[in-house]
Amino acid sequence: MDKKKNGIPKLRFPGFTGAWEQRKVSDIFTVTRGQVLATTKVSEVKTNEMCFPVYSSQTKNNGLMGYYNKYLFNTAITWTTDGANAGTVNYREGKFYSTNVNGVLLSDDGYANKAIAEILDRVAWRHVSRVGNPKLMNNVMSNIKISIPSSFEEQNAISEFLTKFDHLIALHQRKLDHLKEQKKGLLQKMFPKKGEVVPEVRFPGFTNAWEQRKLESMAQYKNGKGHEGEQSDSGEFELVNLNSISIDGGFKHSGKFVNESNDEMLLKNDLVMILSDVGHGDLLGRVALIPDNNKFILNQRVALIRPNNTANPEFLFFYINKHQKYFKSQGAGMSQLNISKASVENFSNFVPKMDEQRKIALFLIKLDSLIALHQRKLDHLKLLKKGLLQQMFV
């Protein structure tokens, strides 16, 4: 028989054997709510005076909104009551302020711990009302039933383990964020600033001024064609459409195919560019590199940018994506922004000779590979935690 059905988790610390107990939230907590606090009263940085963390409904930075000179609670569990993140539960250690979009669970008996917060976070989302604005109000939270360890010793053992695991995840996240910031800073210094003809940071042996060139002198431009009537979820050739390019310029598989086409096949290291975007236009002009020969066909509203023998494809990838703001500024339209062939071909900026292009591209490719490695490690840790929680909880 499944141990979970008997109230016993599959994975457990040594020394603990009894079944977990089912408790209603209102039986072990005082259920309350945070208070309204204007963002203008909150400091972005911690100071001697503004020293108490303020938590809100956002998911960024674990809900940390800033710092304030007063606190409302001391070691508790919070959950988001309203909005897209309704039902998200967090353990808050120490003195803190919580805004009115957070519910708060208080306990003088020790139930406000990391283990109980994680257990509740796994079930609270099921009780969120999806009618209109998502909500998980106090009266609903009060009636949620959860299975918890009957002893505080086991709760504390789980809490300590999860705290250490979360610290490890946070460490890898900081490393990843640091690498991304390093890349952002290097991109600013490895390309000339406005009004200058050489970059601030340069590889040894390169001294010549960069040359101002239009994109049309470095690559061939070609528009894609419509395939809406013939595409399917399987086929011989994959369509490159508006979903094929990520916000950071990565290539994504569209999952749409055609079996026959008279269109020109895309080649490895061709660049494909987004010509249409809804909303703010943050995808306009983004490019990705095609990974293989003769496997992809261009769909409409995506352009082919095929570098000639004066342009390194990888360099052009970083070069165009770094200057995405130009293409965004060229967007025209109301509900959907579009950029024209002329806007793309007339993009002009300073570029180096081919050998320096290759050097820059190789360095940035290695940096991207390092970032991807750290991202994989972080994703693995998060997946490992998820798997452990499935076995550690009833």
C-alpha cells in the first residue's frame, strides 16, 4: 500500500516513524493580513533606520518590495491574496512588514516554520478563486487542511534541510545573475559608444578604427512567405515563425512544419529576424542563428539575414541584438508593430574587420556557454528540490 495514503511520506529523516496528522490552518494559526503601505515610503536599500523588509505580492526577489522603519510581524508565513500570484506561500523569518495584498499566518506554538510554509505552498493554489481577479482570501485559507509532521522535531529537521537547499539555489542564482551582468557590461564596452569609432575594451593587436556600415552591405535580406494553409504539427521542414526567436535572441523550435515547399532552404548560421510584435515591441529586430542546413523554411513576418563574406554570422548575431532599440524605434502600427525591409537594411553602425569580428564573437559565445551551464545547474537544483518535496511530503 502507498505510504502516502497512510499519512507517511516516502522519504523521511531517520528516527521519525509516526503518521503525519491532518490539521486545518485555522486550528494552528491566527489568520490575519498585512497593511497598506505606499511605495514612496519604502526604501530600495537597507539602512540603519529603514531596516525591516517589506514583502508584497510580487515574485521578483522572493516578494521583497524594499525596506521600512517599522515592522508588523515577527517570524510568520505569508501568502499572496490577490492577483496573478494568488496562493503563493512564503516563510518569513524575523521582523518584517507585509502589505495588504498578503495574508499572514501567526503562531506562538512554532508552526510558523519553513516546512509548514512549503507544505502549504503545494496545496494553496488549488483553493484560489479564478472568477475575475484571482483571490485566496482569509476565510478560504483558514479552512484549508494540510498534512504535517506531528512532532516539531521533524518539522524543524525538514525546515533546516530546506533552508540549506534554498541557500544553495540562491547561491547559484547569484552566480548566474552576476555572469549576466558581466555580459551586459562587456557588451557596453566591446562596441563603440555613440560618437566614437573604437570600443572601450579591445583585444590585444587590434588598433584600427571601426568602419561605419549599413546592414545591407553586410548581409542579404529576404522576407518570408505565408504558410498558414499548409502547416501542421509534423512534416519534413520546420517553419521559422514569430515564436522561433526568444527575447534574448535564442532559437526556439516552433513545432510547425510543412512537407513540401518551393521556398529557399535556410542554411546553418543564417540569421532570422522578427519583423512584427504586439505590445511594446521588445521582440522587434531580435535575431537568432539557424542551427542546421536545409531543415528550416521562413514564414511570413520573419526575415532572413544572410551574412556575406565581410560579416561573421555570430558577430552579427550579437551586434544586431545589442542594437535592438534601433529596430524597436522603427516599429510602426497600432495593435501590432512592424518594421520594414528599408528600416532593417538602413541600420548603420560601426563594425570592425573580419578577424576582430571573429575574436569578439568567439569570446561572447564562450561567455554564453558559461551562462547556459550555470542556468542548467540552477534548473537541475530546482528540479531536484521539486522531486524531493514530492517524496518528503504527504
